[in-house]
Amino acid sequence: MKLVLIRHGESIWNKDNLFTGWTDVDLSDSGRIEAREAGRLLKDSGYDFDICYTSYLKRAIHTLDIVLDELDRVWLPVVKCWQLNERHYGALQGLNKAETAAKYGEDQVKIWRRSFDVQPLALEESDGRNPRLLIEYRNEDASLLPLAESLKDTIARAVPYFENVIRKDMRNGKRVIIVAHGNSIRALVKHFENVTDSEIIDVNIPTGIPLVYEFGDDFTVAKRFYLGDETALIEKMNSVANQGKAK
């Protein structure tokens, strides 16, 4: 069984090095190019799909739209779920990562961005960014919607959704693609590969490059690899890692 995961292309807030979280910003021009290249890579490598999963956030939705357009598969069913949203960065959302690192120190920002179980400062209930007040989540259980999250919290929603919903599709022979976010994908990577809580801090997911998993019948990982040029992959991973450094 194969599974393809893609972190959305560069967003306008990625470009400006801002904490994004659940803020619903769109792709940058570069992000749209990344998405198109991801679609071309999949097409040239002979990939096809039966069902698609993505988050409620437009940067992931639009990345998937572009990928499917390249594959000439815009008619495929798409399931959108908030459980695949980016980690909620709470009150950090909208702040510049480098400026925040200069103020609080690079080590603290790395903890906020990459640690396993440390939450950033939470939003106030009355904050307009509170997802419980946003129309996108009007049909969701408000008690489940976060005001801030650690990676541990993100795992607690993303992994059960994979296990209870997506995995069933794969078991039934469907070819699945997931287009999501850096931390929701890190959550799945940690789960698939049994990455330790301390090791996950150094796992970086590049934008717009398909990550392929091949599983055995017992869902152990038989093989995992990125499509595309290795040099470009390393550059993107380093770029992600350096976002939280003071200028």
C-alpha cells in the first residue's frame, strides 16, 4: 500500500516568515509554482489516486487543486477535515519568527516551533482568531477546537483521524493522497516511523515535495522517499529549519 503526503506550497505568511497556524492565508506565487511542480512530479512518476484528503485551510486546499489539475484528476473526491489542519500556534499567530527569536531567544522559539509537548501562549476566548468563533468551524464540536497546540496535541487529532478514516480507505484498496501542513504531516511521520519525542524536534517537512510511504500489510513502513531533486529537497529542509533564527 502506498500513501502520498504533500506539505502545501509556500504561503504568503511562509514568505514573510510569520507564524501561521490556523490563520487562513493563501499560497504565494512561489507556492503555486511548487504545487504545480509537485503535480508534474507525480504525473511523470506514474502516480494516480482514488481519493484525496486535505485540511480546512486554503493554502492546502489550493495546493491540492493545482496538483489535481496537473494530474488531470480534478474530478476526484476530496475530503476536507480540520483534524489535518496545521498546529494551532495560539497567540504567536501573525508574529514574525525571526523577530520573535530576537526577543525571546532562538532556543525558546525552537521549542515553540518544534518541541513535542510545549504549547505557545493560548488565544483568549474572545479573540477573533478563536476557531470557535469562525464560520469555517460552525458545524464542528467547539469543545474540540484549540486555542493553542503542541505537536502532542496535533498528534492527538491527526493520528486518530488517519487510523479511523484514511487507513480504512487504504485497506479497501484506494490510492490516497494527503495535502496538509508541516506539523500535521510531522504528526503522521512520527506515528508511521515511531520517531521519539526528542527526535521529532529536528524533523522538517519541505513545502511542495511529495513524500511517499510504502506500507506492508501490517502497516509497518517498508519504504519512504521524496520525489524530485535531492539538492532542492535539502535546501527546502534547511530553509524550514532556519525560519526560527534571529536575523
